[in-house]
Amino acid sequence: MSAALKEWPLWEVFVRSKQGLEHKHCGSLHASDAQHALEMARDVYTRRQEGVSIWVLPSAQITASNPDDKGELFDPAADKIYRHPTFYEIPEAVGHM
Amino acid sequence: MYTQSFSVSDEPGKPLKPVASTEPVELMARFDARIDADGRIEPQDWMPEAYRKTLVRQISQHAHSEIVGMLPEGNWISRAPSLKRKAILIAKVQDEGGHGLYLYSAAETLGTSRDQMLDGLHSGKAKYSSIFNYPTLSWADVGVIGWLVDGAAIMNQVPLCRCSYGPYARAMVRVCKEESFHQRQGYEALLVMMQGTEEQKAMVQDAVNRYWWKCLAMFGPPDADSPNSVQGMRWGIKRISNDDLRQKFVDATVPQAKVLGVTLPDPDLKWNEERGHHDYGQIDWDEFWQTVNGNGPCNKERLSTRVKAHNDGQWVRDAALAHARKQQQRAMKEAA
């Protein structure tokens, strides 16, 4: 954290809505440090029992794929239809598989 | 909670400029195609500068409206008629603060900073919903704000959940979920008052009389006078026109007023069999623009209260940062 910092840094908030489910991104907020971010996240995102667990991480720490690379990045999967169960024909007599 | 359901220029007298077509043709075509296919635009996607600017202005005005909207109601927290009503009102005002935060965060994804937006509000440059520049004179006003002001806001905000800009749409989904509580608590508070004394009933009617026309104006000028709406519709930022939203609000409110036992203060308000809608009278747009442009009864008071709250909180923000730095230095020392 630089000494020149005037604004509280930005944090991304992930909330687990109930035990057994994954943490899901629900928004972002400004806070001075991680503990502070957790407390703010509780106040902002779980006022109506929306969660049982919260993760926060500095937004600057996220590495995202570039939307301009979407074509090359995801296209190669499009022609590999044999990766899906529906590609295979199984006799009806076998029942559910 | 509440936004001006249309984009007003932050600079009075300066109309919003039409979109310049200086954007790269190929990128523009791809953007248009995605909008036409009802796709969503995300922060990292290319977007025309005018789209970005429109969104920053609209979302930040919306955020400002949420936090300025805390003031007229916050006024009544210490004077709520019972502990129950006080707890409800605190929860509602806290929600409004949260809504402001969701919206500021959405605007920040467009490359503007929280400080920049707050500077805009505090310097009086940025607009917020005109409805908050009217005073809350009695406890009935708090109920009427829930019922009518939040009711009008819901009409406007539900279609915004399908806005073409992803972060704005997602913020609105969250806001709308909480908004229903706001409207219902207001209506129920009024129902209770309407079972009270003649004086209490008169308070409710008086509050309705003062707020009704201002709520109708919240939807913005008639479609014919809203040239910017067309661009907003084209971009999927706005989904339903001002007049259509206003009509929906009037049609939804008339039966609610009947159940409550109040009269809506409009002699021209009547069911039109042919249209299948209610007709209603003329809105005073001169008064509306006076208020939008800073000359409403409470503009100065709201802004100065807001600025004072921000300044009074400066030491808290500074202390939190100092604490964080100290913690970090301590951790570094221990690691060394």
C-alpha cells in the first residue's frame, strides 16, 4: 500500500449463500484493509442472511482474460463435440447411463 | 431506490450532445450487433465513448440519488412513532446507503473513481433525483415516500435490470430485490394511520397531496420532449419510455389509493375505457425544472448536509488508512 494512497482500495466480494454451495461473486467495495473489507461486506451484502461465508480479495490481484482474445481462447472447444455425453448413441435397452 | 428516470445534463442549460460518429467503424459495428442481439456489454469490452459517458452520468446520478435519499427519511429516525417503526426506518435508510454503494461500484467499472463522483456531487455539479429536494413535513411523508416514491422508482428500476451494461443490470437486480420491502413498509404504515384519528387521516391525505405530482414528474419529461431517450433506448440502457412508465405507475397506484382510502389530487384522473388506462392531468414541468436546476425548497440544505457528513467522516477514513498501514508495517517487520 503506497503512502500516497488517498482512497481506500477496491475489493471484490464473494459470498457463499449456504453450506455446500460455492462462493459466488456478488460485488465490490472500498476498504482500508482485508479485515475492514470483510466487515463492510457483511454490512453491505449479507443484511438479509444472504450468506454463511465471505471471501474478499483486492481487485488489483485479479488477472482476467482479454475479451478481444475470446475467439482464439474459447473457439477450439466448439468442434470437440465428442466431449459431450450426447455425442454417443447407446441402445435404449441399456436404459439410463 | 430512486433515480431520475432519464438522463439530465449535469451542466444546466447545456443539452446532452448528440453522439459523434468518430468511432472505429468495425468496432462500432460489432458493438451495435451485440446490442441488437440483446447481448450484454461488460467493463473490459470495447464501447463507444458516448455510451460510456452516458452510463457514467446516469449511474452516478442514480447513486447520488440513493445517498441523498437517505437524508429526508433519516430526518425521521429519531422521531419515529414507535420502536418498531424506528427499526424499520433504520433498515430502509441503511438499504439506501447500500444501493448507493452497488451503483458507485458499477460506475467505477467504467473508469471513473469514487472520489471523482463524490466531488461532482459535493461541488453541486452532479444531479440527483429532484424528489429529494422537497421537505418531509410529517410522519405520513415517510409512509408516502415508501409507497409512492419507491413505487415510482420500482417501475423505473425493474426494466433497468435488463440494461445492456452488465454491472448496472446486476446492481439493479440486487436493488429491486430490496426495494419491495421499502414500498410495502410505507404502504402499511399509511394503512395503520388511516385507521387512526381524523387528524392522522388528514396527515396522510396531505402528504399524498404534496407528493403525487412530484412522483409523476420523477419519470421525466414527456417522450416528445426527451430526445436523449431515443439514444438510450437504442443502446438498451433504457427499455421503456417515460410516458409508458408513468402510465403504468398511475394505473397501478389508483387501486392502491382506493384501498388506502385517500384521494389522488387530480380532478382529471379517470379511467379511459377506450385506452384501457387512466387519463391524468397536466404536470407542472416549470416547477420540475426549477428544482432540477437547483432552486427547489431543499436543494441547498440537502447538499450542505451531505457535504458536512462527508467532511465530518474524514478523520474516520484517515484513521482506517493509518491503521491499515501500521498493520502492514508490523506484518513486514515480523516477517523480516
